[in-house]
Amino acid sequence: MAVDDKTKKAAIKEGGKKGVDMSGMSDLGGVKFFNLAVETPNGDLEVLQYVLEGMNAEVDESAEERKGGSGHIGKMLLSAGDKQIAFICHVPWSTIFTTSSDSSTTSAPNALQTSA
């Protein structure tokens, strides 16, 4: 199903605003992963991808209003409509390739390599 331009712009705008908020919360509190419900997609996965695109967009320092800037933060976005729900996850590469210092566990890529 094709997404109309008005819906696409609204989704990117919602994502941009929430992305800036997430980035600020992460900077203040050190949180690196968020679960977030968004409204614009109304359960449509394609529109939810535009919200994620808006969140992960690079911040334009010359713009009047800051938008995006949360590409370095892990997130799971949820959207519910009357007939369907959608969710999408974003896990930055910088968080995937880490090893926990307080245990012997490593990240998912190592687990996938040993099971392949």
C-alpha cells in the first residue's frame, strides 16, 4: 500500500521530534535503549518505518528546530490501529559489538556465528 505524502511527512515529523527527545534523555541519563509507542502510523508498518527514519535522521544544526539525532540509540517502536499493530526495532552497530565487562556473555553476532 502506497503512503501518501501528507502521512509520510507527518510520520517523519513525529519521528524527528521524538528522536530529539530520546537523544536528550539518553544524554542526561545514559539510557541506550527505548520502547516507544507512536501514533501517526496507526498500525501501518510502512508508515512506522518513516517514523524511524525521522528519528534516526542526522540533526541539521542550521535548522530552526532540531529533529532526529537518535541513530546511536536502540529503540523498539510500537503502533496500534483498529485492525492491526506494528512494531519495528533499531539496534545500532555500536551496541551490537560489545562484550559485557561483568560477565562472560558476548553480543548476538558471536552467538549467531557459533550457531551457523
